[in-house]
Amino acid sequence: MSKQQLNPENFTQTMGAYSHGLKVDVWDSEMIFVTGQIAMDKDGNAVAPDDISKQTEFVFQNIQSILNEWWSSLDDVVKTVIYVTKMSDFKEISQIRNKYFANSKPVSTLVEINKTVKEWCDIEIEVIAVKKKA
């Protein structure tokens, strides 16, 4: 089994001992783990404070970028966990989530939390994708 880390240059620097993405070869497939992504730009600034729709879009676009690095997409996602600071934002988040996962329909968990690691970032999403090796 081999694993490969990914930390795109256009993303914020990691704040500890982790990677934005990790690809693990398992038999004839690749599992891609994407660490929880928040709405933070590469300079460490919160994106669209108090606009959960824009934050959710930003996070899904970042996840897609990480998956694309390994010739994968959101269609390969099998599991997602979404953390939100306000469950009352569920409707807006769900509409965007449903758009991005229209094909894959992964198993999913949504949990309300007090806060994320960055002030004004109100959503964090992590995913696991699986695809056949090229």
C-alpha cells in the first residue's frame, strides 16, 4: 500500500501535521481522503463571512480542486461529513450539496458544532472518494 500527500500551492498553508489531501492505493483502486475544508482563502482570510451559501460553494470548489489533482471528481465521493455552526443553515447547504453530489449520492453526516478553526468560517466539509486506478 502506498500513500501520497497533496497540499496545493493555491491553498492556505496547513496549520499543523496534516495534508489537504491524501491518496492511498488499495489493490486496483485509489482512495482519496480530503481533510475538512473551510471557507478560507490562501492568505488565511475567511471567505464571505455570514454568507453560508457562498462559503459552501467555495468549500465544494476547493474539494473539487483537490480531487482533480488525482484525476478524480465529486462523482467519485463515497462519504462526506459536513460540520456547520448553525443547523438553521441546513436548507441552503443542502441545496448546494445536492447540486455537487447529484451523481455520487454519498453516505453523509451533518453535525452542528460550536465553531471551526477559523473565525467567520461557518462550514467544514471532508470527503472520501474511491476510483479505479488509471
